[in-house]
Amino acid sequence: MRVGLALLAFALSGCLNDLSNAGDEPPPSSEPLAGCALTCHGADSTNAPPKSVSGVTDTSAVGVGAHQSHMIAAPTWHRKVECADCHIVPTEVGSPGHIDGDNKAEVIFGGPAGTSTWTGTTCTTHCHGQTAWGGTTPLPTWTQVDGTQSTCGSCHGAPPPPPHPTETNCASCHPTMEENSLTFRDPASHINGVVDLVDAGLTGGCTTCHGSTNSAPPKDLTGNTARTARGVGAHQQHLATSTWHRDVTCSSCHVVPQTADAPGHRDGDNIAEVKFDTLNPTGVYTTGTTTCSTQYCHGNGRASNGTISWLTVGPLACTACHATNGTGMSGDHSKHINGENMRCSQCHGTVVDANMKIIAPLLHVDGARQVKMAAGTYNPMTRQCSNTGCHGTETW
């Protein structure tokens, strides 16, 4: 999996000159701009560099380094890193050891990284794994901030070498992972010092009760495997690797339990509760008719207006969701398609080619309108096209 928590070596020292005439300046605290970032180090959203106490903002400087890479407000693959994980955070400017004159932050690890050491260029910490676990970069360089040290496999193999099982579907043993994916259902459970495993009684993990090659049916809870069974339906069509739409995971349509006994999981009715993710905020599944409605995913791209039967046999054509002749589409679609004989690829070149083939599945049905013209620009705020070569600035 990816690289975890490295040190947060943000320089908490060297502020003395700036604060000597501070008067009523507020003391440092955990709140950004409450003192630390205003006076000595940090930015608008965090007390961690950039900038450093010497005013440096380049990540190649030790005082800056990978601070911001760790201090992400809502990380998607690891627990949230706090300043206190790598430093003793002062409660006030005059706290012992804070401004000690050397302009260097003391790195004292806490939390999951408590047994780590800082060498001045890297850290030896369980957060970054071990070579023995199959990790390719267990000793990342603090000032190398290019993403190459935070890939799946940097800390441990995916999967790790024996005696770890060779199963590549991590979710079969680790309930915090999505099925057949390296996506985390619960990022806070990754690199937190705890290895989460499925209940010992469920020898096959989720597939003990439903699913086969992954946790999604077939089979369903009553053993059905037919595509026409409500408990089976289009599960595999959604979870399969797609050539034309963004990845769909179990959590896209369900609250995924972290344990077998999680509240609401085994509630006795043998019916899965459908709760759509933020891409489908108004989505509704009607059990009696096996129909998904007010869907963004199956809508025309303009609103959450799609309706489809859960038992519909795919694959779906482009026209299953939106008309390719411009009918019902926004702005001047019809004028350009019918009047100018333009192709979708001329304005959506990063997503579709001239033959109407999706070339970037992750950008399709992802909640965003991808406008990329061969020439010119489109401003989504003003809905204006400029410098297109076809015409001057026009409002869509």
C-alpha cells in the first residue's frame, strides 16, 4: 500500500525575533492562523510549512519537505496525520524547547510512529513499512515530494511476500478495503497501528455469505446466482473493471460494515440497505420494482434524473443515458451537433474519441463535465468559449 506517516518536521523554532515586539500576538495553537502560521511558519490552512521559519516554501528545503503531503485535511488512504505525531506541540510561545535558538524543529515521534527515528533526511518508522514486507521505499527521502515514494508497494508488497497469503483481493481478509481494489473504505484504519482482519468465523471473509470471486453476488444470501434474481441483479456488471465509466465500489451503493456484527449488517431481513454515495445524493432504490431512480449515474448528465431497472442486462449504449443527437442536452449542443455536424470529441477530447469510444473511463460518469477542445478554452463559471478558431467569445 502507499507510504504512510513520515515525520512532520515543521520548524517550530526561530520565531523569537518576530515575536519580540508582538505585544498582543496570540500564542501558537492547533488552529491555523491563531499564531503559528501568522507569525513564523505555515500557511492559510495549516500551521505546518510552507513557509518555514526562514521563509522558505520550496519542498527541497528540509524545513518544508513533505509537510503538506502529510497534513492533508481529508486523506483517502491513511489516517489523518497530526502535528503531535512527529513533534511536541507547544501550548504557548514560551514553552520549554520551542524557541531554543537553533532554528531546528525537534522531531519526537508519537502515536503509531512512536518508535521511529529521524536521521535528518529520512525517518525509520513502521509507517513506511519494511523491505522484508516487500516495501520498495521503506526509507523515503523527506525532501523528495513527487509521489514516487507514496505508491502502493512503497511500504509493503501488494500482497506482501510469504508467509502472507498470495491473495490479491485485499478485501477478502481486510474489511477496510474495497473489493478487488486498492481503495480504502475507511482511510482512518490504514497506518493506525492496527491490522484489521475479518472475523475468524468467516473463513472466506464476506464471501462466506455472499459473492464468490468477490463479495458481491452471485451468489446472494439465498444462494441465487441467476442475473434475474433481485439479490444478484447487476452487481458484477457494476464492479467489473470498466472501459467506459469510473470505478464503482461496494460503498457506492451500500454502507459497508467493518465487521460481521456491525449495526445494521445482519438484521434478519436478508435485504441489503441501499445508500448511495455523494455522486447520487438523491438516488432512490425501490425494492418492489427493483428500480433505481433520480440517479446521476444513469441520467443525462444535467441532473439526477436517471431511472433504470436493477435487472437490466448490459452493456448500455451511450443513448441509454443521454442523446448523442443533442436532444435534451444543455446549451448549444443541438446547434453544434446537428447544425455544424460536430463530434463529441471536438469539445470533450479528454474523454471520448472521434468514434464515440470512451478513452478515459475514470473521467466518465464522475460528476464533472470535462471540456477540452483542440483549440480554445471553456470557462465553466461564465459558460463561455474563447479563442476556439470557430468564433470569438460566445456564451454556451
